[in-house]
Amino acid sequence: MLCSRVRQCLHRSASYFVRELRSASAALEGQKSSTEMFTEKFKAVAPGVMEPPKFPGDYSKTKLSEVDPSAPMPGKVSFNFYLPHQVIHQNSEVDMVLLPATTGDFGIMPGHVPVVAQLRPGVVTVHKELDKEVERYFVSSGFAFVHPDSSADVCAVEAVPVDDLDPAAISSGLSDYSAKLASAQSKGDEYEAATAQIGVDVFSAMNSAVSAK
């Protein structure tokens, strides 16, 4: 049921996406010239040892101008999931990916607008096939890059299958960091309080992940 409704919604949004893509393509030249002007002014006043600033579009492997607005929307997302020590997905064809961004959770489906998002501790859910083949990974942090050609990259510091998380160890870790946070706050130690808060945030997110299994 959910699968059919999502696919219906996807088809209805296809024409809207094409209109938005054409509009964005028309505005691309103006945006490009404005970033080039900014870069030139930056070089004129910045020390020679400083690198010019980067813009979100610089991190997109497929430029918006390279996408044909009249081309049919892909039926799948081409998904890459990288860790420093492991490749979990490489050009995998998936229906949807759900991500825990710092600005809020969001889903990637074919035709998603290009975006760069920072990830917070939470669960990356990969739907190879909607409602049928689903993978869930807990990530501590990272970044997601969604490209105009319906491909997406997730680069995380660490990722663990949610099924491999130990509820007892998580509960113990959350208690320990909560106690450290309370102690640091009572002493006015801002550094230790900030460190403990990170632990509380990560263990709280893991606790939510295992509770939702």
C-alpha cells in the first residue's frame, strides 16, 4: 500500500521537478557569474596564501547545467555510502534513502533537488525496495551530497547496523555521560560539559534507534 502511494506521488511530482529544473537552469548563468565576481573580488583583497572560497555547487559531481530537463526522471537513486575504512554501497540502485540531517530528517528519492547536508547522530535507512528490502545503519556524523542526476553520496565517520547495537551497553553509556555532564556543569567546566554533551547526544540517538527496532 505504502509503496504504491509513494510511487503515485513520485509520478505526480515528476512534471513539477522538470519545471523547477528548467527554472533553475535559466538562473544558473546569473548564479555562476555572481560567484565568479565574488571570487575575483576575494582574490583582490585576500592574502595570496589563502585559497578562494568554495560554494555548494563545487561539491556536486554532476552540474545542474549538465542535466537535460526533458530527459525522463530515473526510476532509482544511485546511492554511495562511504566510511573511512569501508564502502557499504557503491552505485547501488535504491528506491529511497532516509537521512538524519542537522536541519531535520529528510528522504532522497529520484528527482530530489541537489543539496549538501550535515548529518547528526541517527539512523540512515536504505530502502533497496520500498516496504520489502530495508537496511538501517546508525551513523555518528558525516555529510550527504544529493546530485542533480538522482545520485547521492553519504560520507560518515562511522556506521553500524542497528541490529548490532547493544541496548545494555547503550543504557550504561548514556547514564555515564549524563552523570559526567551534570558534574561538569556543577563545576562550571565548559570544556568537559561540551565533551559530555556530545556523549549524551550520541548515546541518546543510539537509544532511540534500538527502541524503534
